[in-house]
Amino acid sequence: MHKRLLPLSGALALAALLSGPAHAQTEIQWWHSMGGALGEWVNDLAKDFNGSQTQYKVVPTFKGSYDESMTAAIAAFRAGNAPHILQVFEVGTATMMASGGAIVPVGKIMNDAGVKFDPAAYVPAVSGYYTAPNGQMLSFPFNSSTPVFHYNKDAFKAAGLDAENPPKTWPEVALAAGKLKASGHKCPFTTSWVSWTQLESFAAWHNIEFATKGNGMRGIDARLNFNGPLHVRHIENLANMAKTGLFVYKGRGNAADSTFVSGECAMITGSSALYGNVKRNSKFVGGIGTLPYYPDVSGAPQNTVIGGASLWVMSGKKADEYKGVAQFFAHLSKPEEAAKSHQRTGYLPVTIASFELTDKSGFYKQNPGTDVSVTQMIRKTTDKSRGIRLGNFVQIRTINDEELEQVWSGRKAPKQALDDAVRRGNEQLSRFEAANKGK
């Protein structure tokens, strides 16, 4: 029995139909700064979204460090070929807010696309940071982190320390560092992101100001004031620890992270997002504790402040492309997607539903310490601890690094270094205010 053949014209039409999609996909360019294991996570997010529908294709591109990608995006915007989505670290928030026509608020993107969007669904300490005074959410909270205390449980056991009870106060950190050194550790304690962990978050955690005007939240005329008695006392203590080999400075940004993951350093204050790297690449059992504080300070501990980055939408794109951006953000906000990202990376859950889903799944019980970042952030905030939003913040952090490096090397007294950092940083704030007044 022979098969019935299609007429030639019908066969050609069918072949044409099967050979390719009826319409081309709309590409969404996403520039990011996630390397290594986090870069794989970003690629997986795009892959999952691209596989969930056929209309849009998100194309992630690694553009170097946060400041490198921001510089590249500004140049691309001026040249008329900016990406649709740009990942910007939290210290770039005030600069992006002041850039006016370069960005489109994420609240507008979602509403224009008819995508259900409720800012109240997001963790308040996260969404509040990226919200304008008029209540409009400006960027999409993507990889939000907060500083925590990571420690090597194996090293603790070897030094005769309680591996299930990490130090909670700075005096306890110094004592633990002494025991770790005595047991042979050449780097008992280190820190990454020095300004973020030891000056900015330190201030919020102790409920004291880092800068005036609610740390810049209430206006661009804010000025730095982190050279008061408590900050000076803390930097003096760290300087003494550095002199005796209890604290070892390992460089700017997250340079110290690799020294903890490798086992070289036994304790580190750093991003909650270091968790994913430790879990995947370290040969020891890692533990997570809260950021240390000084027990004699009234009101401490308060809450820590946001770190990480958010996703900003650049202006000048087509309406259909913005619809794709909105669909992508809606996909990332699904409770199961946001929970999966939080559990994989150590970044904060961006929505309340994803936190609840993670809690119900038993993840926090199975992975002790992974809820520390959340509990540190969801405490009630005060005027001094809502977050820090300053202009030219990237330059201010560089100044803080430069001045504190003078302290760690013994070339400058802590009070002098903090006074100089505040003076130089305030020059940056004056410049930013002058350039953006009346905008």
C-alpha cells in the first residue's frame, strides 16, 4: 500500500512552515557583572526564561566589574546603543536616579506592559532602597546582599573554638582570632568590601549615621560624618589587630573572598552571596553568623544595609522590547524562581513570597545560617539604618579604601585617616550636589 503524496505546492508550504519560526524573536540585551559561579547563575536565568516562551530572547553579556559595566553603559548610551537592561551596584543608585532621561523607571515599564506589579510584594528593605520619594520603583531588585560573618568550622574545631557558636561581638572576634593564630592560622580574620562592611554597615548595625540627611535618602545635600568616636574606636581596634597579625588586609572589593574560600583566612566579614562560592568550592565546612557589634552600644544591633545590585532599564528602546523586559522581570519575581535564586546564591530573597517558600521547604533548617542575611535585613529600620544613597559613591568608596590602607600599613592614625576620608568624600558630595541641583 503506497502513501498518499502531498501535491508539490503543499509539500513546499509545509517545509517552509517547519523550517523556521513564523517570526523572529525580539532580543533583549542584558549587561551584567557576575563572574564565575554567579555568571553561570545569570546565564541559567536567561536560559530558563528563553525556554519558557518563544517571543523574546534575553542575551546576557558579562561587562567586567560593576564600575566597568556602568562606565561602558554610559558610553554606549551616548553612542545610541545602550543595552535594554543594565545591572548596577547599589552605590551607583543615586547616580542612576540623577541620570534622568537615560533610564525608564521599572514601575512604568511594568505598568505600560500591563504586567501585574506590586512593589509591596518585595522585601521592604530592598524595594525601599530602589524607590523614588514619589513612591515609584526605579529599578528591579535583583541580587541584593547584606554583609554577614563567614567562618571556617573546621578551623574553629582545630583551634578549640565552638564551631556552632561563632563570635557575635567584636571583642569575641579578637579572642577567636587569637586562638586561631595560636593554632597556626596565618590569616585569622579578613574582610572584603572594607567601606561597606566596616564603615557603612557598621554604622547602620549600631544605629549611628554614616552621612547626614538620613544617609542621603532625604536629599543630595547630605554630608559624610563617619569620623565620630565609635567609628574611630572600631578602626583603632582593627589597626591593633592588623599589627598583631590577627587581621590581615587582603585588598579592595571582594579580593579577600578567595582567601576565605581557599581556607587561607579563617573568618571574614563579607557579602551573604559568598555562601554559594563557599558551598561549591571550599574543602571545609563553612558557617555563617551575624555581623559582629559592640555590646556596650545602646540600640545595637539594629539592621544591616543593602548591597549587591539592581537592574535598570535604559531609555530609547521600542515598546515591544520593553514588553519583553517586563515579562522577564515578572518571570524573575515568581516565588519559585526567586526562591531558587536565593537558595543557590546566598543573595536575599527579593520577594516576601520567595522567603516564605524557602522557609516552608526546610531549606534554612538544612542549611544553618542561610537565613542570617534575611533576619538582619527585615528588622525595623530607623532613619539612620534605611540604607545609604549618596552621589559619587563609587569615588567615595575608593577614597575610603585609600585612607584605610594607610591605617593598615601603619602610615596614618585611624582618626586622621577617617577625618581625611570624610573631608575628601564631602568634596565629592559637593560636586555632585552642584551638578544635580534643580534636576
